[in-house]
Amino acid sequence: MSFSNVKNLIRKDLSLLLHPTAIMFFVLACGMMFIPVYPRIVGFFYVLIAIMNIFTLDVQGRDHEFSGLLPVQKRESVLARVLTVSLYELTLLVLTVPCAFLASRFISNTGLENAAGMRINITLYALVLLGYAVYNIIVIPGAYHKQFKVQFRSFLGMLAFSVVSFGIENLVCRPHGGKLFLNGTSRAELLRQLPILLGALAVFVIVNAIAYFIASRRYENAEI
């Protein structure tokens, strides 16, 4: 496998398949951090629409057929697609960190509690990573299925993201009046949340690796 090929294929995906409106979802996610009473995972949810557009443009432009004719291995094309999707998701998380820090200080000064969901903390990012992992394992392998239905698969992925992220969020912020350390924002509580984030990141990497192996096997067996 050539990492130079993978890098060029990622550039191809970003140039041809990433819709310009995808930047808007970065802005939305960052801006929603500053809404005092709001389920903040919603901001991260919108990014899934941009990813759905990647696969929609893939089908419309017959990108699988085009990539199959390039002097690259099929598994390199699949790896590039997995990395493109993962990098987009992780980039959003990184970009929202400074906004989350500023918003947390701003909201704490107002004295408002987020009755609509979790506080801004490390656990929130862990839940988003888990949600993205579930979405990717549903959508990415499906993209290399002969009867790939973009909207249907994406809807299932979005539903799974909602069930996982919003479901676990309510288990964190509702019991004991939201006083669990998982919903805390103090320095001690944030330090206790770090292992959870690392565990979620490990799950994200492992699940994406599984998605890659399933998708690459399907693409290798596909007739172009």
C-alpha cells in the first residue's frame, strides 16, 4: 500500500466530493456552543449531513468506477474514504474546543444551567466520538454494497448516532440532578473524564478500522 496514493486520493475526495456548504456545519457547531440552554450534540449531528453529501456526490459522479480505473489499489481508495470522513469529523471536534472553552466560561458567568442536556465538558466529546463511530460503521461499508441507498443508509446512521449520543447523554445528565462527575466542569471532574475520552477515541479508531476492512473486501470483490 502506498501512503502517497492514499494522500492523493484524500485530496481527490476533498476536492470533488466535499460540498462547499460543509464549512457551514463547522460554523454551526461552534456557534451552538454559546447557546446557554441547548442540547449541544445537535451541533455535531449536522456534520453527518455533509458526510451524506460526500456519498451522494460519490454515487452521482460514479466515483467508485473512476477510482477503480486509477493506477491505485482498491483498498487504498477505501482507506482514503475512511480517512476523509474521519478527518472531517475529528477536525470539527478540534475546531470546537476553543469555542467550548470560551462558551463554558461565558455560560458559567450567567449562572444558567443547561436543562436541555449536558454541560460543556470532556464527556460530551466522548459521546460524540461514539456516535460518529456507530454512524461510520453503518454508512461506510454500505457505500461499497452493490445496492447502496445513500439516503436510507445515512438515515439509519443518523438514527443510530442519535440513539447512542442522546441516549447516553440523558443517562449522564439526568440522574442525581446532573451532579454526576461525568457531567461536571470542575478541573478535578474533567481530569476524571479524560480516560473516558481516550476510551471513546480507541473505540472510534477500532470501529473505523472494522469499517475499512468490510468496505475494502466488498470493493475488491466488486466488478468494475
